[in-house]
Amino acid sequence: MFTKGTQSKARALEICSELLGLVALPTKVEAVASEDFTVLKVAIEFKKPPKDSASFVGALEYILRLMLLQEGEEPRVLLDINDYREKRQQELEKLVTEKIASIGGGGQSVALSPMNAYDRRLVHRLVTKDPSLVTESFGMGRERRVIIKKREELG
């Protein structure tokens, strides 16, 4: 018998497979549990990959969440298409390391470029590894970004 979480994960997996089948993309989908979300790891064989992978992943994820909501399921689902999220996390780790180094060298606070909510969350988590630094998000909508600053700047 499925628990609610297992049932939601199974349904998310099923809906994602159906969606990708509608656009005739050869795919393999597997569900992986993470601490906060069900991560659907999707391998797609593109004839021509999308130019903007982030927008493609975001759009597909949005449709998947809407479909889950319509069925009364909990839409705590993330898509990781062709390891996009893993690669993005590595890029963000490199960026944050560089920005932290610039602050540590006597620099001022650093505002990062606008990011989606998932990327901002990763940045917040990465920066917590250094107790001398804090982060905060500011801005609205697509212009929302993270600022990294020394804890002593808080006053």
C-alpha cells in the first residue's frame, strides 16, 4: 500500500512520463527522494537541445506541478533533465566560492545576478558554510537576487 508521499512520487513519475511522451522525446525517468522534494531525474535524447535549458526545465516543471495540483497531489517536485540541476549546482558553487573570496579579501557586499528560487536557495545554503557571512534575497519577480555580506555589516 502506498503512503501519501510514495503515491505522490509515483503519480509525479507517471505524469512526467506521459508529458514527455506527448512530445515524442525518447526518455528515461526515475524518481529520487531528496530532503524536501521528489526529484525526477530525466534523461532525454534531444535531436537538437533547447537553447535555454533553464527555461525548458522550468516550463516542464510548472506544467507538471499544475497537473499534480489538479489531482490533489502535493506538487513538491523538481525536474533534473540530463543532469542540468547538478551541473548548475557546480556552477553556483564555483561562483559563490569566487564571491566569498572577493569579500574575504576586504571587499564589500556582493550582489549576485537575478536567479530563480531554487538557485537562490542553493546559494543561501552554500554561504551558511561560512559563519562569518550572511545572505539575503532582495528584488521582485525575475529580478530577485541574493546579496552576500559579512555578518558584521548587519550592525
